[in-house]
Amino acid sequence: SAVISQKPSRDICQRGTSLTIQCQVDSQVTMMFWYRQQPGQSLTLIATANQGSEATYESGFVIDKFPISRPNLTFSTLTVSNMSPEDSSIYLCSVGQGRTVARYEQYFGPGTRLTVT
Amino acid sequence: TQLLEQSPQFLSIQEGENLTVYCNSSSVFSSLQWYRQEPGEGPVLLVTVVTGGEVKKLKRLTFQFGDARKDSSLHITAAQPGDTGLYLCAGAGGTASKLTFGTGTRLQVTL
């Protein structure tokens, strides 16, 4: 399975500012995903980031708020823009691997814990 | 929209007890995965079940995929404090690359 790292691991930010989270993978992958996990909750998919194309956002998430870059097959960034306290969450990136739908699995980075004051 | 409901939501047990976590949906999934997440870390994949009725064992953990591929269970025998964490099921289906995550079960095992 792929080894995934994220930077920063945590940050405390003031409202109105923006934070860019980096996700680095040790191998080339086609599919990368960004999730949000609010305290004590399950994971909510923000968007799917494919190299060479625009990210695909889930309902409730928009590009102006969460711009994503995917410049190559091993790296992606997620920016949380114009932050408010409601954006305080853990942000996770993951990569998908598998040859078939049934065998498709995702592997996660350690997450970025964001607190907005 | 595919939804996966997990039960129970919270579980606090003593070391040595057995427990079962359920993951239910009205949708059919191509496969179902179970993850465990510890505080400060990302979810770690435990197992993937693919075939309806499939049973997989991972040491003291037993995973079952329902015959209709709509539900799954995780049974832990003789729980240990190291089993403490958030357990998440996730279904693959529909759009091939996306997973639908369950609501989560937070397990605490005390001495």
C-alpha cells in the first residue's frame, strides 16, 4: 500500500485567513481524495482530485472555498479559504488503488488537524 | 444517495469481552471495507470483503459480508485495550472510485 504524508500535521489559524494542506504519496497514483472529519464524526468526502483535470466536488463543497491542485501523480494540495470556526476539523487525503471496482481500496494520510479561532 | 448506518454508535467494554459492530445499508455494494482510526491518525484499512456471505478472519477480528452485499458485521473476540478506536465501514459501488463511509462506531476497551 502507498505511504502518504501530510503537512502540516496541525495548525491554529485566525478566521478570515487561508491554509494550504499538502499531501505527498510515495508512488504514482491516479485517484486522490480529500475528506473532512469533524470531531467525533465519520468522514465526509470533499472532492476527488485527478491529475490533469479539475477536481470534482461533492455536494456542499465548492471550489472557491476549497481549491485543490493536483500538479502530478504523487502530490496534491487542498486550501481552506476564508476560514471560520466551523472549518475546524481534521482534513485527510487518501489515495485509491485497485484494478477493479470490487478490489478498490483507499489508503489515508495521517490527517491535518485544523483549529480556527 | 447511499447511506451506511453503523451500530452501536459508542461501545465501552472491559478487556476480555466480545463485541459485534454492525454496518447496514439499503444499497448494494461491490465490496465493503473496514477501517480502524486511532486518535491523531488517519483510518487504517483492516479488511476488504467482496463476495456475498464472505467471512474473513484477522486474528481476533471476524468480518462478514451479508449475502445480499448490503450489510456487514465486525466481531471482536476477547477485546484488548489496543482495540480501542473508531471503527468505520465503507462501501464501494456506483462511481467506482468513491467510497461511502459509515457513521462510525467508537470503541473503548478498559482494563
